[in-house]
Amino acid sequence: MKATLICPDRTPSVALLAETGPLAVAPLLGKNLVEYWVEHLVALGIAEILVVAPDRPAQVRSVVGDGTRWGLPITVESVATSATSTENPAQIVVQMDHLPGPGGLPLLTNYAAWFAALQAWMPHAQKLERIGQCEVRPGIWVGLRTRLDPAARLQAPCWLGNHVTVNADAVIGPWAILEDGVVVGAGARIVQSVIGPATFVGAKVRVEHSIVQHHHLINWATDSYLYVPGAFWLSSLRPAAVPARPKPAPSLMKITHDRDRLRIAAIGPLGADHAVRFRREVQAALTSQVAVIEIDLAGTDWIDSSGLAMLCGLHRSAGDLGISLLLLHPQPAVRQLLALTQTDQLLGLDQAEPQWPGTPRPAITRFAAVPAH
């Protein structure tokens, strides 16, 4: 008996979950969607599986291989060819838009549906064969080689994968899922959220109603997105195979004078490689006639801690000279960072709310210090 699994293609409703890989191999309670379906079909007695992976089939193939570990042949194709369909037709065809089993909840409607499906799947996932995974208390599942500080608190239901570390006074749950290799800092709190594999959650960071993958935070309740550049809040624990950001070209900025205004545009990313040169060139362009510095951030899609410190330093030094500094047209991610760090109250920020096509509504309230007990 043969089955065909049709993997999800890129889906706009959950597009951010497919940034680093196809939805078929997105992490789901220690495994991924295609693995759960292969195991389900093997249990039904299927003898051969064709996996149709329209989105990045090489990554799907690297997960399932040739099927040896399940004891049956598996073929991965980007499209189902007509020859394959007619010569050896499948007796079972599955559209993988939900998890297996009766009453499977839809995964791809939106981010809230994705999280709801994981909540429903949590008890069932424990019933599958898991080496080292155990239910330490009712509704609390802990994986192999997970390290829990005695002062950490786990509130059911919650799921901790393999090699997870939870430090003192951290609160996990209810409805929290920590995938393999997550590290949670002291005093952090994670509620109704999923933390992706090999992600660091900083000390006293509070994550609620969110799906987190390294620096990326999706609020499934409001359907909003936030990129968190500061590594002390959220970061990846995996070494970067390539530089995270290319070094900026030597001459990115456009600096012009308009009477008493110094205008800077076409800035690009403001990271450690760019911040020092940016400040040096702005200071070199200052004249005694300049009364206002206008920095156009329309082309700046991210700012790290070095860039933020540079802007604050430039604001201070300009103020000593009696010069005002104004930030114009900040993109949503930059505006959220300024609001999150409360530097929007220090720097002169254009308060107009631009509409950026295709950008979800901003969310800037996901992090707060855990109150002392």
C-alpha cells in the first residue's frame, strides 16, 4: 500500500514560520510535521511513501532521507509527476495542513491556529516513542538531559524538549513549549508561548502569547511581529554559518545641506560595522549654520545596540552644540525598538505613523520585568 504526503507550500497566513525552512520541517514538540505523518502512516501499515515538497524539497529530503529509519522506501519530489501517479497510484493521499489523528486541528489558518494545534497535540506527542521524555508531574513533560534550577517553577501544562536549561526563578507555563536546546535566563517568564530550538531567552524577559525563533517574535494573539536585535533579550544559540548581515558598502549615506538643516538619507542598517563611520561622517558635515540634523530612517530595516548607542551619543553631542536631532520615517521594527528601549522619548522621533505595505501591526509590549515575589 502506497501513500502520498503533500507538504505545505509557502503560506501567507503563517509566512514568518517558513523564513528559515519549509513548514513541513518546522519544529513541533521535538519533531516536525513530516516526521509525525510518516510515523502515522507506518503505523497504518503503509509500505511506500511519496513526499511532494513544493517548498525547498532538499530540506525535506535531508529530514526523511530514503526512509531507512522507518523501514520503508520514501521518495521526495518537488512535484508529483503524472507518470508516478498513473504507474503506481497512491491509495492514501494526505494534504499536510494539520497534524495526524482524528479531529486534527488546522495548522495554517493563522498563527493562533498553529499554537492551538500544538496545545491540542501536546498530550498526544508524549504517547509517541520518545527516548528520555517523561511526565514528571501531571501535565508537565521534560526531555532528556534537561537542567532545571531548583528555584525554577513549572506550571502545567508545559513541554520541555531535550537539552533545555531553565535558570533560577524562571516561570514556565502554563501552556509553554520549549523546543530542544532552549536556554531560559533567571527570572524570565514564558506563558502561552512556543520557544523555538536553540533559542536564548534573557533574564527577566517576559514572553506571552508568542511564537519565538531566535531574534524573531510573533504574537499569535494579535497577529503581529517583532524583530528583537538585542542578544540579551532573545538570540540564537547556534553558531552562524555565514555573517548575519553583510558589511555595508563604503558610501551608503547621502548627506545634504538645506539652509540650517543637515539631512542624512540612504543609511541602510545601523550595526556595529556602520555606526562609527556614520557618526564620524555626520560630525564632519556639521557647520556653524546647522541648527537641525534630520536622519531619514526609511531605508534602515534594523538597528542593533551599537547603532542605538551611536544615535544617543550623537543626540547628546548635538545638544551640547545647540543642535536638534530628528529621526524621520522609522520603519516598524526600528520604531518598536525605540519604543521598547524608551529612547523614543529621548530622541526626536517623527510621530507620524507611516503605513508599510504587508507589515503586521506592531507589538511592543511583549517584554516586561517579572515582578519580585
